[in-house]
Amino acid sequence: MTQDVPSRRDLVRGLAAGSLAAGTLATAAAPAAAQQAPQQPAPDAGAAPALSNPRDRFPKPPFPNQSQPWPALQSRMTPVPDCGETSYKGSGRLAGRRALITGGDSGIGRAAAIAYAREGADVAINYLPAEQPDAEDVAKLIREAGRKAVLIPGDLREEAFCARLVEEARQQLGGLDILVSNAAYQHAQQNLADISTEQLDQTLKTNVYAMFWITKAALPHLPEGSAIIVTSSINADRPSQYILDYACTKAANEAFVRGLAKQVVEKGIRVNGVAPGPFWTPLQVAGGQTEQGLKQFGSTTPMGRPGQPVELASVYVELAAASSSYTTGQIYGQTGGVGWP
Ligand code: NAD
Ligand code: MG
């Protein structure tokens, strides 16, 4: 039923949604203002997304057939993923913080990088040399937010590079207090027999070894109050039959989060994970899905569509922010209503 004036239930729904939306301080005020004068924009309405049905907010399947050689560029995807470039509004939640994000050129890492900068953090991103154009877009957006952008291309499958990456980020940012292990490799195969040892190595090195190497290198330098965030997946607990190697690495990501959180709490460092369901990102068009899986991507979720990276931005902000001081060892699921974790 369409209503011009929001009902009480709509307002309550709006409040619940607002607590997770970008620019949380400003969004919480929007429904209250609507209650007083529903036809008038609130004074800070520019910081709040308009209320709308979340099922209808972003592109839905079927998606056009497409594939790119790995690692894909998000600028060449149809539709181009929404990482908050034109929509994310910050409110100073990470003022003065210094973040390193792997896979920060595209998809979910890019949404985190944009949000972190607009929340007041300086940001270093890592990516593969072939992804330079996507990375430069992100650097431009970080600088437009008035923050420092540091670009450090390189291959995370090499231990020596992982150590260098942390050192360079630390030097150039003047320290480090947010570490986001987000890069990953995913390649769909119909059968276990099709997963070569080469693929297994690539998946494990990128998704698990690099997380260990980077965290080991960063830990001695992270001050009290720092946040470590690892991107896992719904596949950690509900594995698809087509990405067995990937699913195993995502389960490892979650075990790492839960165990390391207990180990480093004495140092005053928090460790949390994010477990997305289907999100529209380059990883999916570079072999991450079967052709049919890509066409119908997100269709089996109650939302009826994949998430867009911008819909995760505020989760990465929340887990990094000092206000989440009691939050550690948690996995934040964002699955479009699948009912997990
Ligand atoms: P993405 O392709 O935008 O990001 C993955 C990034 O990993 C790439 O941009 C690339 O820079 C980096 N990468 C891969 N191999 C690398 C290597 N050897 N060295 C350096 N960097 C390397 O895709 P995304 O979906 O945003 O992926 C981000 C995270 O989200 C991953 O951990 C992925 O497992 C997780 N995730 C994604 C989905 C989804 O549906 N897209 C669902 C659950 C979890
Ligand atoms: Mg990329």
C-alpha cells in the first residue's frame, strides 16, 4: 500500500534502518523530523538517504552476461557497482584515524575506503598492479574528502611483500590503527576434481596466508584502541558447492577473528569480521560465479537482489569506530535476509 504520510510503523522501520545507514548521526534525526512535518525536508536531510523499499533500491537480476580476465576492473562492469561514490556522507566518526585496506580499489574494500576517508581517516589501499585505474579513482575520492591517500600495489601471495606493505603504509600514514584484511581470490569450479593445486594455492595464499602475514607485521605497531577487521563470507558457514576452496578459506577467516580477538584484547585491540552474502563486485565477473550464477546473482535472497558495496560501508565504519569499544570477536552478517549468522 502506498502512503504519502508515513505511518507510525514506517517511522519505527525508518529508525531501525537509519541506525545502520551511512552517516548514522544524521540519519537518526531524519524520521523524527518526518513525524513533525512529513512534507518538509529535515534541516539535515542532505545527510540521510530517502526512505524507500530496500528491495527496489538497487539493480536486480537478471544481469547482463559478462566476464573479465582476473582481476577484473569494476569500472568495466555492467552495472558498475555502487561503492558510495556519490552517496556516502560522513560525520567525523573516524577523525584522525589511519587505515590500511587490502583490496581497497574495488567492491567492498573500495566502499570501506571511501567511507573511512569521509569519516575523517587517512587511508592506504593495496591492490594488484593491473587494478591501477580502479585504485586511482579511489585515491581521487579520498583526496576530495580532504584526507591522505596512499596507493601500494603488490601481490599479497608473497610474504615479503605483505611485510613491506604494512611498513610502507605505517611510514606514509605516520602510524596505523585500522587494519582491514579484505582482499580475496574466488574461482568457481563444478567439481572438486577441477580445483587444481595451483588454484588451491592461490585461494589459500590470498585469503588466509596474507591475513596472517599482514596481521603479524602490523600487530607490534598497533596502538591501544586499534581495530582489525577481516572480510569473511556467508560461505564460511553455508558453503556453495561451486567454491569449496574459497569457502574453506572464509571459515578460516572467522576462526582467526574469534581466536585472535581473545589473544589481543589484553593489548586493547579489537578484532571483528564481516560476512557478506552476495554483493555485486568484480570478483564475481572474473570467474567467481558460473555464467548462470552471475546472471541470477542475488536472486535467492529474500531481498531478491545482490547487495551493493555501499550497503556495507557503515558496517566497516561501525566496527572500526571507537564507539564500538565492547565489540570484539564478532562476525557481522550482511546477507540480504537469509537469516544468518
Ligand atoms: P573485489 O574483486 O572488488 O575485491 C577483491 C580484491 O582482492 C581485488 O580488488 C584485488 O585487489 C584483491 N586481490 C586479489 N588477489 C590479490 C593478490 N594476490 N594480491 C593483492 N590483492 C589481491 O571483490 P569483493 O567482492 O569486494 O571482495 C572483497 C571481499 O569480500 C573478499 O574477501 C571476498 O571474499 C568478500 N566477499 C565478497 C562477496 C561478494 O558477493 N562479492 C561475498 C562474501 C564475501
Ligand atoms: Mg579490484
